[in-house]
Amino acid sequence: MSRTIGVMASEHIAVGLVENREISGAIRIYPEDGSGIEGLLGTPAESIVQGVVEQIRIVAGGKKIDAIGVGVPGVVRDGIIEESPNLPQVKGLNLEIELLQAFRTDDSFVPILILNNADALAAGIAVTQGYMDKFVRVWTLGRGVGYGRYPRRDGVWEGGHSVVSLDPKERFCQCGGVGHLEGIVGNRAMRLRFLDLEPEEVFDNALAGDVRCRDFVRYWHRAIAAATATAVHMDGPGRFFISGSNAKHVDTNLLALYLAEMVKIGPLTGSKMEVMPASDAMAVIGAAVSAEMAALDA
Ligand SMILES: [Zn+2]
């Protein structure tokens, strides 16, 4: 029986023990005061690492752990967080080394995997929904836009920054790039586009028939379809899940219609798009199982 720990950093940091690919016991949330990642903005990187290490120790309960997987937003390579827009002080942090040192003993060490949080979620969907032998891709729609894939491959998958518009005025992406998916679909970008409305109001007004909002919501769907079409043209058709706080606004029929307009090469047609309400548990399981699989491959 494997005992692994999954850690997921997104709106907050969730830590859980995973036994036989299921959550065992309660998931712990850090920071404990419930202030979320925004509450950590003024906290130095070393203190955040210390906090996460403490939560892992509590969850492990003093017993042996086979692997630890940590999903973090941003660009992650070789255990180093190269960029993390929502938690800038961890940029450059070698989290793998920090955790290796924290959990090593004289005669053993715990394998650590640091991965992109959307990749962790894709793995979690694969494990919990019975797609472990399939190719799973996921869009996470929230403040920003994440793109994850299972099986995980080393590389940079910043699909949220796919170029979906050639309009030079499309410059609302947090990264500064022009024409990006996140610059249309992300919450931060929607607030900049509709200075008078919150994203929730934009979707509500669209349903109520407001023309400006309705046109934008169609454009919003078209942008997701365009980035999905690019993923299909680069990597083939398959299952795409849509998760995150704005997934509830997705009309999968409209997305399928737009995607069908954008993908016409016969063998590349037939992708499925499905809304998947994400839970901490799903992502924690995905991070833990990814770490376990990476340790077995090593
Ligand atoms: Zn961008």
C-alpha cells in the first residue's frame, strides 16, 4: 500500500494524505486562518515553505511517506518555481530541494515532485474519473487561465497564454502579452475590460439579454474554443475538461459548435469538452499520484 502526500496551491494551500489513490483523513488548509493565498502575499518564501512542511508533517502523522507531490501555479521546471504570478516571492525557489532537505533522514529520503497545479488537476481527474489510460487535458478558469495535461510530460504548457486574437487592442493579459486567452477569459482581464461590471455581473447580464455582455460571453466561448483547437492541432483530439471558479459559466454546446468550426481535418475532429467542478481532494490526489508515478519511473 502506498502512502503519499499531495499538496495543491491555488486559492489556498491544501494538504492531504493519499492512500491507494484515495484521500485518507482530513485535508488540511494553509494558512489556517482561511485568508488564502492572498493572505500569504506579505509572507517570506522561507516561512511559506516552513508552513507547508508543518502541514505535511501533521498529515503524515509520524509514519513513513513514499512520495510528496506539490502542485503550484506558474512555470515549474526541475523542482524550481520559475514564475508564480499569484505568489511572486516564491519565484526562483527550489521547492524540491527545500522539501528533500526537510524530509530526509540519515538513511532515506522521500521522492518529491513539484508540478504545475493544472497538471496535478488533470492527473486528479484521470485518477478519480477512470481515465488513467487516456489522454486528459484541462482548462482551469479563474483569475488566470491554466492548462494541464495527463499523462504529465516535462515541458512548459502555458496554454492560458495561447494567442487567440490578432487584435492589437487585446492587451488585458497579466503577463503583458497581446491577444492571449487569459486576456479575454481570465477574471482579472474581464475586470479590466468591463470597468463597470464584475465578471459575475457580465455573465448574469448576458443571460438577461444585455447585448454588450451577450456578445462578450460568445467571444469568451470562442476564445476557449480557439485555444482548444490549437491544442488539438498540436497534440491531437481527445477529452478536454473545464474547471475552476468560472467553469460554471461554460455552455459546452456552444463550445462544441465553435470547436467544430475551427477543427476541420477529419482525423482531428471528435474532441469532447466537459465541465468538471474541481475539488481540493481531486487536485491533492492528482499531485500525490503524479509524485508516486514519477518516483516509480525514476
Ligand atoms: Zn498572457
